[in-house]
Amino acid sequence: MRVKWFGYCACCRNPLDVHLYPQNFYEDLLYDSYNNIRPKNFENNVSMYKFYGLKTRKICLACYKTQKLLKPYKVRRDFEIGRPLPKYPVSATQEDIKEWFFKIEEFSKRADVDDYIKESLNRIFDYT
């Protein structure tokens, strides 16, 4: 399985637009079954364009949402009146992606991996 991304975020330097390319159908089923056990969400790694003065920068969706939440006067106001600070979305780093794929490789060497693949086949084709 190959992983490919197209650029890095200008703010946090995390990969943007992460795509997975399985080499064959078995790898696709392996990915699907592992994703059901330990899901990895790449939704915050989608690229957005943001204006900084007269220039545009390519940033991830997490940084885009965080910059909307980080209005200085709102953060200061909420801190002074005792409101909790907002939870910021986080995009997947290059190390997170690498670690997740090494775990898929470990998962593929398990003895009971065929049971998980049969489960995902049943879910795909609705066998009962």
C-alpha cells in the first residue's frame, strides 16, 4: 500500500490531502478491516487556501478552524469570565500516519487476520 500527500500546511507543516493507494484487492480489504478496528481520520488534513495580507497560503482544515476560533478578543474575554477554552481540531502528523501504517503491517502478520477480512467482505457484499 502506498500513501501519498500533496504538500504541507503552511502553519503546522502537517501533510495535506492524504490519499491511500492499495496495490491489490487484498490490501484494500486489509485496510478496510483495520480501519474498522482502529479508525484514522484524515478529514482535518484537507487543504484550504487562506489569505495572509495579499498572499495566499495552503493550510489544513484544522488550522483554518483553529484560526477562526482564535479571535484574540474572544479568547481574552472567555478567559476573564471563566469560560473554558475551545477544543482545537488537530490534523494528523507525518509521524502519526507512519505509525498507523506500521501498525497495519503488524496487523497483516497476525494469525486471525483472515477472520477480520471475511468480516469486511460480509459487510461489503452484505452476505448473511
